[in-house]
Amino acid sequence: MRTQVSENLEAALDYAERGWRVIPCDVEKKHPPLKRWQELATCDPDQIAEWFEEKFPGAGVSLVFGPASGIVDIDVDNAEDGDKLCRLAFGGEWPATPTYLSGTKKTPHRLFRFSEELPSLANINLRDVGFDIDLKIGAIGKGSHSLAPPSRGYQWVPGLSPDDVEPAELPDSFLAWISNQVVGGGGVDEGPAAKSPDEWAEIFAGVDQGARNDSLTKVVGRGLRLLADPGSPDAIAYLVDQARAWNRQNHPPLDDDELVRTVRSIVGRENKRRAGQCVEADGFKIVIRQGDPCIYELHFPAMRDLPPGHVDLKSDQLYSGAKTRDALGDAGYFFQDARAFVKTWPQDILPDLLANAERRAADPSESRRAIIAQAVLSVISRQASHSRVFSEGEEPVPDGVSRYESGDMLISVSLIGEELRYHNDRPTRSEYVEVLREAGCSKVRPGSRSSDRRRYWRMTKRNLQKLEAIAWPA
């Protein structure tokens, strides 16, 4: 019968294989027993085994968030606030992403991929803006962690464990929204009206009677710039809540009826302004290469010294005005009004282009399955090129590729995950595991020491040939 200790250890090792750093944590106090845990958090299986089997056998498993682990946590303590955030910043539906429940209230923790566009903070407490929600980023400062399953009182939502789904990317709408909650957050203000963090701090600290209306316009305008649909009831309610929170700091505060009328008036003007915006799509064309996944060739016209050309986009890029703008900009395309392009691209430009798109069959090597196999082979080739030949029975290198006289190779499980995390096509763990298993590879623990917890992919010559056939189909 499996004990809690063995379950926690196996889970910690599994998280580490995914590249998620872990630490032991007191389940009652919710605090790690390690000093400098931010620095000691690890994916090393030997260290993890020592912690959970020897030093802290009663500890729970805690995930450490941030760029090193590649994940963040949206911790929702109030279901109503979670629904409200979902409508405002996620389009009304939470994406499928690893989700677990904690405590007697069974409040959800949703794990998402870390994004460099998030504010550079350890944690963001959203209670000051009316949400009983914590965003655990772990970017700088004190670090950020959270107890995770199978620690006592924590369990994965059925169908939303890491074995079921990969961490989803945070949508642009959420990244914009969260930046707006942090004074000086990355990329909130731009253009001639941009304000420094100190200027915003002065406004949010409260203003005197003569400056209230002008400051209210700035506060509401700051929120409007980051809302896709400012006329929706949820958006208006959010803007009013923001304005009321600011108004409480004023000397004296504005009358509430006047504040609400002013907010609605500003929103009305913004809706009229947006309705009048238009970006011409003349010269643009889409060619869809129908593979797995589909690749969208976005052809753009010649301009200035730039000849006509195209950029290859994936679906998540194509449907994002900001990502499409960035891809075109990298190709040298110049925008007369980049902000207007971003706002009008998804609703006004893209639908017409897709309706008239040309469709072509993709080359077999462009299938997602082939792309993943190519990525895995590139990792193996790069690592094996500077690996010596091992004798049979010799211990493999712990964090690389070991080539044996028989022609077999042992490849560190953690190495594959770590290397592919930074690959252009960003294969998920389930994708590359499926490809390796299809090629006939298996996981082994060849270490002669009973305490050696490292696992490897065993690849024979035949497995390598199968993997190459998947990567470059005839």
C-alpha cells in the first residue's frame, strides 16, 4: 500500500520531470522548512528524494513558480470573483489548463505558462481592486510557491491534471488587464499621454477638489485602453469599481452619482471613437497550408523599400492582433497606426481575409507530429555530438546523452523537457512523450544505486530509425 510519503515523492519527481521546480512544505503552516527556499528549489531527483524520504518525510509538495519553472498560478479564493475575472479577461471561459483544488473550501488553483509580459513581481494580490484572487508569478523578490497535490487536502480536478492537459498560455486580454492593475506595470502606457509610475502614484493617492474630474478621465482612460469591449456591462461595472476605489482617496470624494455618469459618458465617447476606426486590408492575403497544425501564410504588399512578402503564422498568432503585428514588424512591415491595427485586426480585417483565403495541402514534414520528432532529434543530435562512447554497464551521465558500444543511447528525461521548453515550436510534454513512445522508446532507471531516482529514455538503433521516419515521412 502506498504511503503519503511515497505518493508525495513520486509526484515531486513527476513535477520535476516536467521542469517544475519543487520544495517540501509544511501542510499546516504552508511554509517551507528550508531557509533560502527560493534558491534551493530544484528539479534534481536525488535532492528531492533526500528531502521527502529522509529530511522532511511529513512534508507536502510545493510548486515554485516563475521563469525557471515556466508556470504561474491564478489562485481564486472566491467563486464569484473568479467568474467575474473570467468574463473580463478570459472571454467568458477558462481555458483547459492544469487545475487543482485546495483546502476545505476547494478553491481552484489554475496553472498557466509563465509569460515575460507579466509584471516583474513575485505575487499580485487583487483584493485592492475588488477580486479575492492571488496571482503567483515568482518573477522577483520573495519568490512564490503553493502546495500542490497529492499534499493532504489538495487534489487535481478530474480531466485537468498535468497528465490530461498542458499549462495553457495566458491570453493577451489577461496580460493587458493584469498590467493595468499594477502602477508602472509593463507596457501599460504609451504615446504622448504616457505617464511615469510616480505620476500615476500621485493620481491614485487621491487629488484635491479642482483636479478630480480631470484625474477621473485619466483613470478611466487608462482602463479603457486595455478593454476589448468597453461597452459591455461587465466592463462598465469594472471601470466604475476602479473609479470608486480611486475616488475614496480624494479630498473630498466626488458624488457617486456624478462619478457613475462621468464614467458612462467617457465610455460612450470611446465606443464612438472605436466605431470610426478602420484599417484597410488592401494587398493582404492569406494562404492556408492545411497540415497538422495549419500554417497561415499572411502575404503583405510592397511598401517603401520593402518588397512584397509573407510571414508564417500559427493559429494563436493569427487570431491575436498584437502577435500578428509583431510578426509583420519583424519582417520589416511598417504600420501607419499600429494600435489601430491591433484593435481592428481580429474583428474587421481577419474575417474577410479568411473568407477569401487560398488553401493548399501541406508538405508531410510540416505535420505537428513530424515537427515534434524533428525537435527531439535535434536535441539528441546536439547532445550526442559531444558525448563519448560508454562501455556496457557503465553509469550514464545524469544530465545528457550516453552512447553505448551496442549503439543504444540513454537520454535524460529531464534534459529532453528542459531543451524543448525553449524550442521555437514549443512542444508540450504529452506531444514529445507520445512521439518517443511511437518510436518504441521506453523509460528506464539504470542506476546501480538504489537511491538513484533519475530516469532515462532508452533508444535503440531501431528506435532512432523509427523516429527519423516520423520526422521525415516518405
